[in-house]
Amino acid sequence: MNVADVMTRGVISIAPDDLMRKAAQLMLQYDVSGFPVLDRGELVGIITEGDFLRRGEIGTERHRTRWIEILAGPERLAEEYAHAHGRKVGEVMTREVVTVAEDASLEEAVRLMEQHHIKRLPVVKSDTMVGILSRGNLVRAFIVGLPKTVAVPVGDAAIREQLTEALNRQPWAPHGSVDVAVENGVVGLQGVILDERQRAALRIAAENIPGVKEVHDHLLELDRGAVE
């Protein structure tokens, strides 16, 4: 999948001269947590629920000690004041907007979200905004991407082969220390692991193989303290 496959089109936007009151009302009305800010069709910023956290109207503007104010400097303090008391969207919005191309992969989009700690990405095509990608879009993509269950008989040998191949591709798998046995669709795991998190991952890997009915593990966690 790429961004264009799952993004929201026809996005509601707001203008820099619109009041913060309007932004808040639209967020509540449409149950969204943020809007792109467009000026004559050009993306100039983004306004989100986070911009309402430190506001003078609700008494949550930031208060600093005198020493911290001196260290922060007048420029930073002026910026914080404008953010807490600005009445217009353009006075409060984030101007440096991270965007993603509509033909970018979802992996690239998620990397940008994680790197910049953001929940949504405006989607652009030739510098024109064509949609927005949010975490909600990724949840819907997850549902669409779920494998379709097909009732096809799978033999024990095939299950064991698929699971072994899947584990061989994973760097966390305890290669050589875990045996896989399959009988009537029931996977048995025996051997030694280094951490309980490996146990959980091994069970999940087995459960994801088509035809697996149950997973039984008799894995022993190695006491690394005793070895040392």
C-alpha cells in the first residue's frame, strides 16, 4: 500500500485569519484532532488539539520562575505568549509542516510520523495538497490488510516448513536452540530461549501460520545470571 491508497481526501481546512474559536468548534463538530491551514490554497501551517493545551482562556499557560525566564530569553517567552493568547489560527499554528507525497509508501509515512512525533501528515502532489494521512487512516489500512481466511486443509509438514522459514528470517529467533513439532495442526515448541519476549514472539509466529489450531510451548528460559 502507498499513501494515496488510504489517505483521506476532501480534507476540511481552515484559514490563518480564522479565529481559534472556529478551529475548536470545527474539531468538536467533525471529531478530528487537527486541520491543515491553507492561505489561498497554499499549505501554510497546521493547527491541532495540542495547540489548545497551553491557553490563557483555561488558565494553563506556561509559568516559569524568574531564573528560567532569564535563561529562556525574551524571544522564547514572546513566542510562548503568542501561542497562549493568540486569537487567530495563523498566530498559533505550526508553520514548519512535515508533508508526504501521495505516492510514498506507508512505511515512509510512518517513519516521518515517528521521527517528528506527529499524528497526521498533509499529503501533497506537485506542491498541491491532495489529502491527509492520520493514525486513523493507518488503523483502517490494518483492517484492509488483514489476510483473508480461507478454509484450505494444511498438512503438518507444510505448517512446520512455513514456520521454520518464517523464523529463519527473524534476527530475534533462537536459531538452533528451539525445535518445532506439528501434529494435527497443533504446534509444539521445545528448547531454550534467552528471554520471555522470545516466547511471546515464537507463539505469535506460529499462530500466524495458516492451519495452526493451537500452540503448546515447553520452552525453558536460560538463566543467564547462572551461566555468568
